[in-house]
Amino acid sequence: MSHQFAQNAVEFVAWFRSVAPYINAFRGKTFVVAFGGEVVADGKFVELTHDFNLLASLGVRLVLVHGARPQIEQHLSRNNIADRYHQGVRLTDAETMLCVKEAVGRTRLEVEALLSMGLVNSPMANADIRVAGGNFITSQPIGIINGVDLMHTGCVRKVDVAAINNRLEFNEVVLLSPLGYSPTGEVFNLTLEDVATTTAIALDADKLIFLMDTDGVTDKQGELLRELTIVVANTVLSSKRKLPDDVGLFLPCAVRACEAGVARTHLISRHQDGALLQELFSDAGIGSMVVESSLNSIRDATIDDVGGILKLLQPLEAAGILVRRSRELLEREIDRFVVMEHDHRIIGCAALYPFPDAKAAELACMAIHPNYRSLGYGDALLKYMSDEALAQRFKKLFVLTTRTAHWFVERGFNEVEPDQLPKEKKALYNFERRSMVFMKTLK
């Protein structure tokens, strides 16, 4: 076995193990995925079917919502019919509605055909995706807006949740088109985002995912915002800066969905192959995720957290950065620890050891998972521990380290001699390890 092959094997095993928590968490969950007709028109839907097949094989309940805007525009152009909009909404008269029906129908058939592939030696080999469709969406006309009758342009009135769940229970993938039906037998032209958002809310979906032209939502400097709370998302929407068209279209839907109880809404690029998998099966993701409130929390550790803490500490102990602690010792001292969680996964920990006579506390075992370093989590954990020490009326906080001196100096710690340690700690100081001592006065 060559060195390169062995290295690749190690990386593959590490990666596969890292996605195991997501596989377990996603099984039986409902995802609503919305994609525009551009994905089909550009010939990119083949790759996307591979990702859908993988999700379905992992037990994810999939509801797919397709659009057909470029296909509709092509049919209108071919029939010399003007493509008219009013306040950003397509005006659908009788002639336009005929083109809409034909374009949506053709697009849906193409999507179903691609989902039915089972080519040998391809990601779709032995795939058994059964696509379910039907009159799941009841709609109504939007009506007259500012004196303009939008005619056959409609909005979702009701989603047949029982019927959709019935198909999902039979392991079928539900495919929804941007068309709705009225109790009087009329057909209405709907928007992709309305169908997807309303369906996700009605199903109480675990995720709503929009595939769009841009990478996600960015800040004023153009940096991608990987996680936005509803408050942050509304701040972005109310800002005076011009947003890309798809962000202005889908971000309000993401907010609406989260406010109504959808756990996560993701905005990711349709242009990047495997974007869906990279967003769902990695810690950082590649797009923007909107949540009701922050996924980060810091809490007191419990005995059930010992395993997670050990996973954080052991690599640092093996590298000689931290002093080794046995599971038994951790269990005895667990009341000294706090853990930082991101989306219910432990990504950081720290411990506070009091020295009341010296009115000082030691910050120990501070660790952040490698995937979350340089993202501000360490600063948040340090602030939390500093505030905790101050709340317990300690005047000083100190830390012993062999590798992270600069990090603590940059945060207001000063190097001191071991002689300045509290008497009890000085008696335990390991001169062979030669740890540097840094101390900070708490205010």
C-alpha cells in the first residue's frame, strides 16, 4: 500500500465517520427542496438527481418543488406572447396560462424521467425512486393588485398534508409543480417559492432548501453569512443596500418559514456540484442557513458529556498541549466543566478551578473543535468563563499553557512567574513541563 493511498484511506475514514451524526439525525426527517427551471434547462439536474437519490437512500423524506420560469418564457416567445409582470409577479391571462401549463408539464416530465434513471456504474444504479404527484395544492387567485387583475396568477390556499405524508410513508419522493387547483376546477399559476414555503410550513418540515444563483447571503463586505437568526435576516432585508434578486426573493421566505416553525432554511448555490451534500453533511456548510435563534449555547457539563469532552481533549493531550486526564478524573470533576454546543453538538469545553484564598481561578482544559476555530467561538467561551469567575467574586483568572501563549496575550493576559500562582497550585506545578503562566485581572 503506497503512502498516498494510505493517507487517502485515513482521510476517507475520518470523513465518513464525521458524517455519521448527520446520517443518524436525518433519517426519517422531512426536507423540502426547491429548485428553479434553470437547473433543468442548464442540464444540471442529472447531478442533482444523484444527491436526491443518496438522501432518499438514507431515509430522508423528500418533497421536491420545481420551477419552470425559463421554460415558460421560451414558450411565450415561441408563441409571440408578451411576458408581462406587475410588481414582480407574472400576469397570467388565458393565452399565457396555456403556455404555463405546457411548459410546467414538459418540465415535470423531464424531472420525473431523470429521477427514474438507474444506469449501471452510475450513482443512480439500483435506485428505486418512485415519484408521487397529484392535486396536493389547493390555490386561489391573487386577484386585483393596485387596479391590475392578475387573472390566472394564484397563491397557495391549502396543502393536502395527509396525502403528502401518505406518499412519504411509502418511501416515495413527492414532486410538486408551481400549479395549483381550485375547488371549482380552475388551474392557477403559482410561484416556486410560495409552493415550497407554504408546503414546508404545512408539513412542519425539518428543512427547507432553496437552490439559487448566488452562494447565499453576504454581509456588507461581501463575506458569506453562514448562519443567520431571524433577527439578523430581517436586518439584512431592511438595510438600504441592494440585494441580489434571488436573495431578495428567497430570504423573506426563509424568515417566514422559520417564524412558522421550520427548523432550518438553507440558501445554497445551484451552480456548485454537490452543493446540497456539502451544505447538509459538513459542519460549516457552503451556503447560508436561517434559524429562529442562535444554534450556539454554553451550559454546565453533565456526566453524559464526558465522552464528548474526551473527544475534544484527547487530540490535544496526544500532542502534548494539554495534560492528560482520565475518564475517571473527568467524571469526578465534571461539575467544574462547561461545554459549548453548536446545533446540539459539543464543539468546545473549559473548566474553572477555584482558589478562594488567593481570590483567583484557573481556566483549564479549554478546547475548541478544529472545524470551529478562528470563528470566534474561543473568544465567546473565554468571555463566558471570565464572567463566571467574576460572578464568583474572583479577582484574577490564570491559565497554564505551552502552545497558546500569543492567543492569551492578545486577550489581555500577562505572563507571570510560577511563583505568583496560588500556593496550592504552585505546589502542583510541573517544572519538567515548563508551562508558561498567564494571568489577567478581572474587572
